[in-house]
Amino acid sequence: MCLGDLKCSSCGFFTEFFQTKKKMDMLMVTAEEKKKVREYYNVSEDQIKEDVERIKTWKDKQAHLSYDITDDFIEKILLRNKFRVERTKQKLDNYYSLRGDFKDIFQNMENIIPSQEMPMCLPMLKLTPNLERVVLVKLLDTDPDRYNLLDFIKLSFLLEELCLQYDYSIGTRFIWDLEGITLKHTLKWNPLVLSKYVTLIERSYSCRILGVEFLNCSPLLNKVLAILRAVLRAKIYERITVHEDMTSLHKVTPKECLPKEYGGTLESIPNLLQKWDEVVKNHEKFFVKNYENVLLSMSMEKLRQVDLNVDDKAGFGVDGTFKKLQID
């Protein structure tokens, strides 16, 4: 139990694990790209180190945040919040405090095999020239009777955990291939669950959604858009673009950042998924400890000196917590 001045063994695991981690080829970021990202936000390495120390000093005064957190992890949260210190403090607090309300999603992540998941959520291994990370979403199995929204949500959080450790992009551009989507699929898109998922992704993981590119749109497009309008902030909804063909998509996402199936120069989707299988397998201990950390954060909330900001509870219910997920 990590209470008061006690240190958490699982948190220590994270410190040791990621202090010795190597770059991951499936989320490639070159030294030059990292330099350009910092130039994009007009921050220097010295400024980042200073801000990291400010956040660590603040964190050490928060009894409910008695975790060992690496400087690199803090920098990733800074990056996702445009290097704004106060905003980063808020999001770091959210990361540890709000995940517990969605705790079942984090259980048994180590058993996920991306190539065998029905919904595919596949990050591309190269950044675009605009320093964006492209993520391709589509159904690998279109049988609506086997479709489960929670499978997609769980896979999304798995990838977000890894991106928080390895990625260094200015944000994410999603490509949603709607091929095979039927009315039966959309009937399983519980708006309440989707809304809470989006809230957690943005407010705990600080995911910056730079755009959503739609491909292979069916007559159900209007229904899909209506659901998304209900769950996305207006600012994000306005970033949805419907593409009629690959030529249109390539104007937004270059071919060198797409798999062969989408006219790109990267490997095929099956090959990329197999490599992600290995990534998850190699992070088995990380995901086990991560779930323990989620449970721990729930017990440590009793040490919080002040409540979460009201704005950060929006979308989580009156008491700021996720209710038990129900998928109709």
C-alpha cells in the first residue's frame, strides 16, 4: 500500500523500467523530429528541465500523488499540453485520479493480441512531415454479432499508455475506414459510454485529436456523424473530413505514413499488426503493474487535500465517476 510517505513498489517498477527503456521502432521519432517538435512549441531543453522540476516539486506536496514518476513521463504530459505547466499539473492529476473509474478496461491488457482484435486501432510507425502520428481504425471482422465497443476502447487505452511512454508527436490524426460498418454496429455505440471514453482520453491522457479522416463512407454516414456530434466537442467534430478516394486522403496523409493497403509505402497491415503483437508481449510486466497502479490510485484518493476541479468532472457523472459500463 502506497500511503503517506511510503513509496509504491509498482511505481518504482515504472521508474526502473522506463529509465532503461530503448526507443520503440513502432513509434519512431528521430532526434531531428524531436528537435522540430520543441521548435514548434518554442521551448528549449533547459526550459523543459526547469518546468519538469517545478512539476515534481508540486507533485511531492500532493499526498495522493505519492508515485515515482520519471522526468521523461512528465515531459510527455507537458508535450501533450503544449508545455503549459499549470495545465500539465491538472492533467497529471487526472491521469492518476480518473483512470480508476474505468478500472476494468485496464485489467488483463497484457493478454491483448492486436492482430486478433476485431476492431483495429493501428498507429503508423512514422510521423508525418507535420509531426503528427497517424492512427488507422477499421474493422478486421465485420460480423456485427461479435462486435463489442469495449474491445475498441480497451485497445485504444493500451495504445495511449504506450504513446505516453514513447511517442513525441504534436498530436494524432485518425483515419476511420468505415468499410463494413452496418446499422447493427452503430446500435452498439452507446453515446454515454462514448462520451465518457472521449472525456477520459482528452482529460487524463491529453490526447490531441488533430483530425478525423473518413474513408469508404456508406449510406450510414449521416447516422455516424450524428452520434459523433453528440459525443465530441464542437472543436473536434469540425475536424472531421470525408474523403471520396485515396487521392483525397493522400493530400492530408502522405503515402510514406500509410500501409500498402492504403496506397502507402509502409508494410502491409498484417505485418504491422504482428509487430504490435510483439510490442504488447514485450510489455507484459508493464501492463500488469499498470493495472495495479490504477487500483492503487483509487485507494490513495482518500489522501487528496482538495477535490478535483468541477470542469474535470464533467462527463463523468454528477459525482465525477464512471458508472458501471453498460453496452446496449
